[in-house]
Amino acid sequence: MESGCIFCKILAGQAEASMVYRDAQVSAFMDIQPVNPGHVLVVPNTHAEDLAALDTATGRRIFEIAQQIAAAIYRSDLRSEGINLFLADGEAAGQDVFHIHMHIVPRFDEDGFGLKFGPDYANLPARAELDLAAGLLRAQLGT
Ligand SMILES: [Zn+2]
């Protein structure tokens, strides 16, 4: 447990949460500031600040449970015409609690939520630029 981490406090039973799911690796509870009703967070039970600190087995489990919760949202009476899975890694990406977490956000037409694209988004890059980026990533992956 990381002192000062609100998610660690929730997992230790020292802070209130509306729990949805818990197993040996991950837990899921309602976001206290939901984008829409039914907004759930899935977190690793062991503190991991970001993706780099998260072991891949737990990462797989987070996605697996997020997928099951998304299906549960669709089956429930919560309004949901679509669902976003969203994970913010780092402050620049919008991470606000530094205990990595996956958002599961029910969506519906005109709910007011969305991603905001930058000013250059409409300008498609040249293939050479995409190939360059792909090469940089392949070098890091060792593929
Ligand atoms: Zn934590």
C-alpha cells in the first residue's frame, strides 16, 4: 500500500467505495465523479503508479475484467448505447490518480463527453512519417 494513495486506501478498506468486483489481482468500483452513470474504474490490487510499473499479467486481468464489466453495463438498466475504455498513463495524458486505472464509461448520443483533437488532426501525415514512427517503435520492441 502506498501512503497517500486514495485507491490503496479504498482497497485496504480505509476509504469508502461502491465496489463492483474484486479478485486476487484486480478490483473495480464506481468512479465518484462519473462521466455518465455506471462509470467504473478497474485497478490493480497492488499499487502500480503507471503502465511501466504494472506487470503484464495484471494488465491482462484489468482488460479482461473491464470487458466483462462493459458487457454487464450493456445488460443492465444503465443507459449505454456505447462504451469507452480509457486509460490515462501519465499527467500529460490526463492521469489524475497515480495508481493506474482503466475507466469503463457508458456512452450515449449527445452525452457531452468526447475526445478533443489537436489543430493538426485533419492533416494526415505522409507515409514516410508513419514509416519513421513505426521504425522507431520496432527498434524498441526488437521486432
Ligand atoms: Zn495505490
